[in-house]
Amino acid sequence: MYNHRLPGHPHITIPPGAGPPVSPSPQGYRPYEFELNAPSGDLSNPWEHLTPTTRHPNARPSELRSRSRAQSAYEPAQATISFPEPDLHRFSSQRTTLRPNSPRYRSSKSDDGHDFLLQNRDQDATASFSPVTPSSASSIHYLPEDDVRLQSEEGLRRFQAGRLAEKDEEWHKLVPPEAQEALGKREVERQSVLFEVFKSERDYVEDLKLVTQVFIEPLRFANPPVMAPEKLRPFIQEVFWNLDSILVHHEHMLGALFERQFDQHPLISSVTDIVLETCLQFQGDYESYIKHYPIAEERHRTELSRNKKYKAFIQQCSQDPRIRKRDMITFLSRPVTRLPRLNLILEHIHKITEPTHPDVEELPLLLNILSDFLKSTQPGIAAAENRVKYWNICESLVLPKGEIIDLDWYSESRSLVYSGPVARRSKSEMDWHPWSDLFVALLDNYLLLTKEERAVGGITKRYVTSRPIPLEYLRLGSFDSPPESRKERSEEGGILDNLRGQYKPIYPFTVYHAAEKLTRRYTLYAPTESIRQKWRGALVEAKGIDDVRRDANKWFAPQPVDDGSFRSPGAHTPRGFGSKASGRVCNAVSFTAAGGKRFMAVGCATGIYVGVRGDIKFRKILSYGNPSSIIVLQEFNRFIVHYESYLVAYSLDLLARVALYQAPTSSLDASMEKIAGEDGTVLFCCAGLVYALKSFFQVTVHVLEACSPSDLRRTPSRSYQGLVTSFRPFGEALYVPKDAYSVTPLAKTIAISTEKGIVIADPTNATKQMISVVPNFGGASPSTQMADLKTRCEEAKPLGLIRTESGEIMVIYDTLGCYITKHGAPSRKCGFIRWEAKVTSFAHRGSHVLLFSSEFIEIRHLTTGRLDQVIEGSDIRLLLHANMKSNSSDDTLLIAMRGTKNDKDGGLDQSQELLVQ
């Protein structure tokens, strides 16, 4: 409730009849509860039973709330100056003959039967405020006006309805001259400033209404539509945000202000209580709107430049006389400038208020709230403006054709850190123009080097001249090199001046890609030393923030499994492997045996070691040095080793017992089963069990299936007729090219990697074993993108296939990846993804593909190719990526990398498990 009681009186004496009546309320005066010796009785508002329309006929009932009457501060006092009572035309609401219980009637907009034009006079928020007073208005020539009509209740109603002429919308035009002379210059100025609060608030509310009436509703119901229906609603929400919520707050405040004005005019005691209550209510809505405003403005400008229908619609709206040739940006910025403007007006009121007036103590509270609120929105505005700049840069980028680069543009967390022009020297010594001007943008996840060009219509295009560098791979070089000179042509002068040119100092700094230190090293030149240091600070800060963010949002977290059991010969190791050096770890596998204990078998240069996970005491069980593969078939109790040209299997339980010293090592020989190698050389194998056997003339791929112990029976074998075997053939042998080097099991087929591509084969179909070589470029329509992809695939080494959730298949090469359909044809317009480093192996886990190189593990989203995580190390090796269990998602992913310790016992090899976070 708006209750404002002034205990004091103004310093001047108001003549009888010039001030408001002694008791303007319909009922007699009732003191506040906190007053001493207050008479008992009902303190309820006598106007509460009236509807909002009865009390405020110029506003909608839903816009107003019932409010208590505020007692005027200017109650009649004994006159200290005696002069005749002026002949004033008092309002009917101030006459003592007004019946107490009869509601006032105020004309509404519908009484005249026509609309009225709003006169908005809010200037820029930073402009100083100067009220119009009788002295300042004396130099302005006005046409004759019916002063009696203006200085009556009708004049105030016309002002509140916006139907007064602009020249008459001033306080001194609505107040009799006798009252102005009696008040004095200072109080007249104060009343003029208070009048500006009413006038500016009325214009502001009407402007917010015009946004809906002129822009939103016609746009929503335009026929033909201005934009597609699925885009229209998000567009309106993004551009106009929560203007409707702000309008509701100010409609309520305007209703209370008009009620205060009608009750106390021409001498308004204060509006501080009304503005303060509303200010405490609208801060959340204003904060949301102000912080979003730069985005709303940019969205409008972008649509204006791209959509001709929208541009025509805005031009049509500008012809509406109610908006008085103001563009939509002006209306969108009204909430942004309104509060600073209101703050200026209230500051002026505070300066000219008498020291004994309650506003001297209450206005500072309101001003502090407004000032603190405006300051608190500045970081949000800066962040929104930064985001607009980020969008402008992203939308202006022109990426290389064919390459799929997911910069994660649409993530809400993305932002622009720093950007600006730099120079770069050409590498060619024969170039007549050795310098090129670049525009470099540092995002919070990538560094972009682009070249700007102005397109038709003034649109800026930024062509990416070099592949974007992820911040995980970005390294900083020198930033303190001495300045160099660049020759520039003179903008003015003759031919000789142009030939001589001008030399300007430029300041070099170097950045490079961690995986390609030589080929992707960039020396850029800043125009000044201060800008060079700004680039250095921005790069250091961006990398630091990126490291912290990625460390807190890991997809895969390395968990140490063993740190000290295995060592490789180092520079300080004696001749040979030394007493403790086991050799470089090349593969490993994890399994469960011996009553549920978890074991790990590690293949090294000196043999295969087995031990309990978490225990540094590993025992050497088998002497197969540098085994090519170790495979565990947990459900079939088999431990398979691919060593040199042989493929053998052992009992898994017996292997665990030997590791625990519960059985002799020699007992393993009795359980050994030779799977392949007697009639050829085993080239490779994988879990499934699939292996390739190379003979003198050809390479044959065999697929076996393991048998459970209960199904073991005597079956014919290729190598050992009449022996008991744990495996039996699955389908027929496949004949593949001699250059095959790896195989990937699929759902019903297998993919065999060769030098010329990946062969898809079905071992169960003897008549059609070879399906195709993928990617299949034969059936696709020829195009530049197709030819480029074909060339890149022919130059790369294929590693395998991964089926995506969308039904596509990703083909993994050592330098790139591409997508194909289930029929083998390239998809996504022959697009491809280039890896940041040359990879040697890969693994598939969930929605990600993990790409392994010697120094990095590159983790990308399988469907989009987005780079989600990078794990850095030294001499990284994938130890295990396929363990045959009932649930493949439970497969352990083991890796190894070189440790930091290197002494006489050799270099430390760290074994780690990648855990999904």
C-alpha cells in the first residue's frame, strides 16, 4: 500500500483556496496506527470497495490495485503572510460539497471515440534533466488557450489520458498563477520535476503498449507470413523477451501515480513510496531484459538484413503515426534507458527538496537501490555484448569446403575472449607482397586465423586460412622478440611516395600446434607492443580457464592401475635390461578368476606378467616377449596369446593359480592349445575370434567361435585331427588381399583393413563373401567434394569402422574420418574430419571414439566429430580395447604411457585405466 505521511509543513504559506482541501478523502481523517493517542476506530480504506475502473477509469481494471489514500503534505496552516484569496477554479474532487460516498467520474479513452497520439519526450538516459518552469517558459510563444479549462479537473484528466497539446503538458500550465506566486521559485521547480515523473511514466507505458500493438501482434498475424511459423514464435520470444512483464509493473505504478496526482494536485507531497515499492518488485524482470538486450537487438538486425519480408514489415510499421518515425530499436531500448532516466529525475528532486521534507531521508534509499541495481547489470550487458560479437564472428566464418569442423558454436558456454587484426609474413621469398593482413579470433575453445573480405551488401566474410587450433593443442612461443619493420604504401602522395613507402614497427609473437610443432607454427605481428601483451594475456587466461573447465568436465578419467612394476631400459640402464627392467609394456588385459579376484596380464618385451590388480608384485608366467595380442574370453575360460607367427590358448583359471603360486608354471603346458600357426604365419587376430593366416601365395581370414566347457566334443581340426579343441570354425575361410593388416568384427560381417581400403566380408555366405570395399566411390555422383575425399582416403591408412547411433558408419583412417551409409557410399556431402594428430589405433566407447597417437588421446563425439577431450602424455599405447564379455560396455580400457621417473633401473611405464565419468 502506498502510505506516505509527512509530519512537517512546507516553508511557505499557501493562501486559502490555493491548496488542497483540509480533508480530501470522502471520509474524515483517520490517523495512522503508530501515531500517539490515535483515536480508535476502523482504519480500513473507504475506497477499497470501489472497483479499479471506478477509481481509475483511464486504465484497465486488471492493471490497477486498490491503494490507500496518501495524506497530502500541504495541509492548510495559519497564514503568516496576509493577502486576498485568489479566485481559483478548484477541482470538483477538492470541493467540500463533494458527497463522501460518491465515486469520482473520470472520462476514459472511449468517451471521445477516437485514439490519441502519444508524445514521448524521454531523451537519452545520460542526458541531464531540466524541468520547464514558468520562468524558463516565458520566452516560449504559446497560442492562446482556455486557462480556465486547463486549470480545472478536466485539464488534469486530459493530461493523464494524453489528450493535451504538447505545449500544455507542463505543471505551470495546469496551476493557477496565484498559487505559483505563493509557492516560491524553489517549490515551483520541485513540482515541475515531480510532474515530469508522471509525464515520462505515462509516455513510457504507452510506448511499451505500442510494441505489442504495432510490432508483435501484426507480426504474429501477418498474412502472408513474414517468416516460417516454426521460426516466428522463437523469434518473438528472443527479440521482445519479457517486455510484457515489465509493462505490468509500470501499469500498476502509473495507476498509483495518477491516483496520487488526482488527489493532491497541484501540490504533490512525494512519489518516493510508490516508486520504491515498484522498484523492489521489477528488479528481476529488468535484470533479465537488460542483460538480454544486446542479443535481442542483434537478432532483429540479423533478421532485417537477411529476410526481405521482415524488412518490408518493419518499413510498413514505421508508417504508423503513433510511433512518430521511431525505429524498433528505439522501442526495444526503452527499458534499458528508462531506469537511468528515472534515476536522474529523482536525483534532481532530492537536490531541490527542503531539508525538513521526509524525501531528504527517503529518496537516498531509493537512489541507492536504483544505482546499485544499474551497476549490477553492467557485467551482464558486457557478457551479452560479447556474445553478440561471438555470434557475428561465427556467422561470418567461411570454413574450408568438405571438412567437418564442429566448433560447438551453439553451446551457451561459448564466448569470445579476444579478437583483432594482425599481420603475417609470407613464407615465399619471391612474393612481391610479403605481408598479409589477418583477423584473429580467440574463442574460449579455438584460435581462428581468418582473412576478411567485404561481400556484396557490406557483409563481412572471414575465410579461415588455417585449420582452427583447439586450445588443448595450442602452445605459446616467444612474445618478447624485438620489433620488425613493415613497408606500407603511402595513402597520399605521388608515384615516388608510393614507391618509397613508409616503414612502421610491428611486434611479433609466436603460437604453434602441439602435435605439429613445425608445420603449424605461426608468427603473427601486432601493431603495437601493448596489443602484443594483450594477446599474450588473453591467450594465457583462455588456456587456463579451458584447462580448469575441461578438468572438471572429463568424459574419461585416467585411473592408475600400476605405477612402478614395469620399466623400460633408459639412458642410465646398464647393458641389457638390468635387474629390474621388464621392457616396454605393449599390451595388457584384465580378467576375473580364483574366486572373484581381479587380475591383470601384461605383455612386455621380456614376457607376459600376471598379478592381482593393485599389487605391484607381478609374476612372469610366460616367456613370450613382445606379444602382438592378448585376448581373454572370460566366459569360456580361455587366455589367448598371439606371439610371432603362432596363436595359442591357455586355461584362464590355471593362469591365475600359477600367478598366486598355487600351481607350478609347468602345469600351463598341459593346458596349452595351438590354434593356428603350423600351416602359415598368423598376421593379426582380434576378439571374436578372428585371425588372418598368411601363406606363400595368399592371406586367409578364419573366424572361430569358442565353445563352452559343456559343449566340448571331439571335432575334426585343420591342424590336429582327432584332438579336443575349445574352438570350432564359424563359416568359411575368406581370401583377402595380401596387404591386409587388421580386422574389425561387426554385427554379422567383418571389416578387413587393407592398404587400398576396408573390405566387408560375410564368413557365413560362401557364395558372396566379398561385399564391397568402403568407402564405395563408384556408385556416387562425381563432384569436387567426392574427388577430394577419394584422394584423401587413398593417401591415408584405414584402421577400422564404427557404427553410429544414427545408422551411419564412421570409417577411421590414421589422419581423418568420414561417414558412409549402410551401403558403403559416402554421406554428409562427402564431408570428412581431420584428426589433430596422426593416430595409430582407436577404440569405441559409448558415443565417443578415442584416437591414440604417441603423445595425445583425442576423444571425439562419434556423431558430430566434436572434440570433447584431449589426454596428453608421452609414448601413449592402447593396451586393450576389446575384451569378450556378455556386456561389451563393461570392457576395461587399458593404456600405458611413459612415466616421469628415469634412473639406473630404467624408465617407468605407467599402466592406466580410462574410466567413463
